Amino acid sequence: MSRIGVFVCQCGNNIESTVDTGQVASDMKEMPGVVFSCTYKFMCSSPGQEMVRQAIKDKRLDGIVVSACSPHMHEKTFRKASESAGLNPYKCEIVNIREQCSWVHHDTTKKIGTRKSNDLTRMIIERLKKNKPLKKINIPVNKKALVIGGGIAGIQAALDIADGGREVILVEREPSIGGNMARLSETFPTMDCSQCILTPKMVEAELHDKIKILTYSEVEKLDGYIGNFTVTIKKKAKYVDESTCTGCGECMEKCPFKADSEFELGLNKRKVIYTPFPQAVPNIPVIDAPNCVMLTKGKCGICAKVCGPGSIDFEQKDEFIEEQVGAVVVATGYDLMPNERFGEYGYGKIKDVVSGMQFERLASSSGPTGGQIFRPSDGKVPEQIVFLQCIGSRDEAKGVSYCSKICCMYTAKHTMLYKHKVHDGQAYVFYMDIRAGGKRYEEFTRRAQEQEDAMYLRGRVARIYERDGKVVVQGADTLSGTQVVIEADMVVLATALVSRPGADSLAQKLGIGYDKYKFYNEYHPKLKPVETVTAGIFLSGACVGPMDIPESVSMGSASASKVLALFSSDEMAREPIVAAVNKQRCNACWDCVVACPYTAIEKEEVKDRQGNVIGWNANVNEGVCQGCGVCVAACRSKVVDLAGYTDEQVFAAINAF
């Protein structure tokens, strides 16, 4: 025989204004199995919780129902109070009579709200009678983290986790960590040197005894669940033995062949054996296999001849590394929309039309021109330069409806860099509107106009063409209502930020969600901005969407704090609200496998006594299951149940109504 207690909260006046809580408490006393019922002004307060604990002890209650606000608010509060009084926390149920009754039925007579509160409470009482005393699931935690992406967000996450005393594997697909930030000349709004603030962090990560850096590598596969992931990493052949290479650079100096530099975005050449930039970490060169004459034709081999330690290994193969980790941080960053998509602005036809990142390299002291602003076509200093905003961003025709967020700021920075290098030059900026939402950002854009004399023209450019060695820009200034024609020496396009190539493929490997632009989805954009639907996988930086350096660094530290919180115990206690399959009745249709958004259901072999496979069953991995119940609805055989929400419990509630 059940001994149930019912506690009806008035929530100040939130519930009491349209629900007669005294009447609800009185009516529930008549329910079979209810031995105690009361109402109180604030049931979630310390006196209210003490009332619950005392009633459990005095009345020997084996289950309680709290009619109050949403279970999202205080379910944990009341379950913790129940547990402290010796009651199984899953024998405590919450009825939402605030959001579902009081706040939606504004009847001052209290008839509707009271009647509905009675119905909901009665249903949960009957459901409670069928509740099982569940226990939390304890999962062992492997206290090693994987960080995918070696840009500033990934570096920050790796450093914070490592400083917390935990091992980190940092995987970067390029030959060096540093990401896009390594390409920048200066950073807004402080105008400090990008390399000056980034390089120390890169070196710190390389020297940290808790961080293992795997460059020129990619995640091939991820299996397992929170606290217990198995990751397979493909380490591509560098054709250089990292254990013996000293980074002297002799091989690069003597290599007779060159190819376009990816780091310099085609503005310069690099050797076929190369490091992307002088401050690369690790300072180990990589051989560009498709352009290496020795690897393609069996000729040359000069790099091997001049290498003192004998580190060149033309027989080296790709290597697959398997690691056990407990958490994953995804920080794969962003790319720029391919310049080839902007033929209407002369890109690809007019040499002096460049992207914002290419201009960044021209302005950088470590760039192809040593920091001097020269036209790519003839090497002359541009006396007039036009910057075009929103190229690809907020443009449905290009398939991008979002704002790329940082373009207004970096264009303002570019006008300053230009003016500091070409004192007599004139910069023009065509913009739709200026979005400078950040600390000291508005002041920064005003500085570009008022102190650095950049001329901002509100409008779009209609046509760009070449004439007599000039790039002619035709557009409109919508503020003055005049047509504008500028004979410029260079045009710089502020191109849209987009997700990395292969972002969708990686998301599928990891089992995380992504939007139509292939940016990764957070669990909740406001309340859980660095978590994903797959427990144990966290997000950092611009893989979530366009963002600046401070935001990326903040997200890196935020995801690191989540990882360290997960690693704070040897075992992780998880809610037992998980699905279970009746394997004797499962017909292996796999509808549940297809439907599960968390990839928590696996195909399990059924063997006879001799070990022969005689069939298959669905099996729920309790470490991955999030208790959403989708598999229950999808199962045609009705053999999947969700703990705490079994058919028996649901039908008991329906019958009570």
C-alpha cells in the first residue's frame, strides 16, 4: 500500500492568484494512497524543504508529489530534499501548476485553474504509484581530453585543461598550430601585433608537459560516450622524422622547387619542403608530396642529401593513432568564402582585387612584401584604395543570409594599417551599415573615419572594371543620393566567414549537430553555449559561427572549464532516465537506431551456446542515452521503454484523468 505525501506550493501569489491551493491540497487527501497533504507559500524555500523532509520521516512516506512550478526549475531541489530524508529521489514527482495552470488561466474565481491543478496532480499521484526506485548510473571517466583544431580557441582550451593538471591531445590538420590568427598583421581594437600575442601561447602549448600536439593530422573516427571515447587519428606522412629533425631549415634552403603558399593565399611561393611561416609550431618541415619531384618521379632528393641528422624519409606512410579520451573540444575555426565566387567584383580577372585576408598578409611584416602595401599587378604603392563590405555576407544570392560579424571591424583596421603605411593615400569604404558591437569597437570605427581620414560611403558597388591601369569602382552613396566613381589602385573585398571544408563530415563522425551553413549547433545558444547534444563534446570558437578573437578565447576557456568539471571525479553520476530494449521481443528493424539523435542505440549480436551468431538485437548504451524517448515512439514492436516513463506509468496517469 502506497504512502504518498502531496505538497502544494502557492509560489507567493504566482499560483495562489488563480488556483485555490488549499482546495487542491484538501481534495488530494481523498485520493487512495495519499496519507499527507498540505499547502505552503514557498515550498522551495528552506522552511518548505524542511517541511517535506519532516513529513517523509514522520509519516513514513514512500513517495511524494510537489505541485509547484516547472520541474526544470526545482525538480533537483525537491529530489535532493527527498534523498536527504531517506527517500529514493525518483519517488519524487513534480506537477507543473504554475506555467500550465496559473499563468495560462487568468480566472479570478480560480475555478478553471483549481480544477486543472486537481486533474494534473491526481494523474501524477497515480503515475507515482508505478514508479520504480531508480539509481543513478555511475560511469568511469578517462581524464584525458582531445582538442580538435589548433587555432587560438583550441590552443586556449588545451592550455587551460593542461594547467588544470589533465592530459590533452591537440590535433591540427595544418603543419603548424596557430590557425587564421597567425595570418593577421594586427588585431582590433588594440592594434597589437597578432604574432606577438599568439606566438607565446603556441610555444607554451608546445612546451607544456601535459599537451601532446599532433599536426598534419585529422580525426578519422570517434566511438564511445562521455568519459569513455575512443578516437582514431590519421597522422599524415610528413616525410620528415620528427624525432630527429632539429628545425635547422637547411633542407628548405637547398630545395630547388617551389609551389604556391597556402599560408600566403597565393601571394607568394614557398619551397616544396616547407614550414608555413617562420614562427611555426612545431618547427618541423613538411614535404608537399604532390609537388615533390622525388616522390612523384624518383628524381632530386637534395633535401635528404643536405640533412645532417638524416631526418628525411621518403618511405614514410600515413599513421593511424588510437587514443582513449574522456572529453572532446571541437575548435576547427572558420574559412573565407572562396574568392572565385566574386567574379562580379573582378576577382580572378583583375589582379589588384584582393580579399581581406590577402590584404592582411600584405600589411604583415612577415608577409610576402615585408609589410609594405604594394599592388599585386606591378608592385606599385596604391595611392587610392577601396574597401568593399558585406561581400558574400547577408547575400541570399550567395547562400549566406547571416552577418559575418567581424568584417566592419577588420575593414576599419585595414584602413588604419593602410594609412600608417601610405601616409598620403586615401581609403574609401563602401558599406551597408556598420555593426561594431563590442567593447571599444564603436570608438574604433569612428577613429578610422575621424583620425585616419577613411571616407565611408553608404551604398553598394554596381560595377568594377579596369581602365588605364586603374581599377574603376562605380557605386552609389545613398546618404547623399549621388553616384560615385573612384579610380582606385586596389580593391579589397571583406569576404564572408564560412565554415571549414569538411565541417559536416566531421560533425557526422562526432555525432553532433550542424546548421544549414555547416556551423556546429550548441545544446542551447544561451544556457549551454559550449555544449552539444552529445554529452562530453564541447564547442569553442568560430566553428559555432563568426566571432572575434576575444570571444573565441572566452569560449576556449569556457569549454576547458566544462572538461575540468567533468574530470573532477573518478566517476560521473548520470540520470537513470534512459531507454531499455526488451531483447526477447526485439525484431531488429533498426527504426530506433535511425531515429536516435544521440547515436545511443547499437546493433548487438545474439549468439547461441556455441558462439554462433543467430540474430541481432538493439542495445541502448546508457552512457550515451539522453532519455529523450524518440526511440520509444519509433519502435513499431513497442519493445522499448523509458525508465521513469514506462507504458504502465503513462497509462496509469491517463486512466486517472
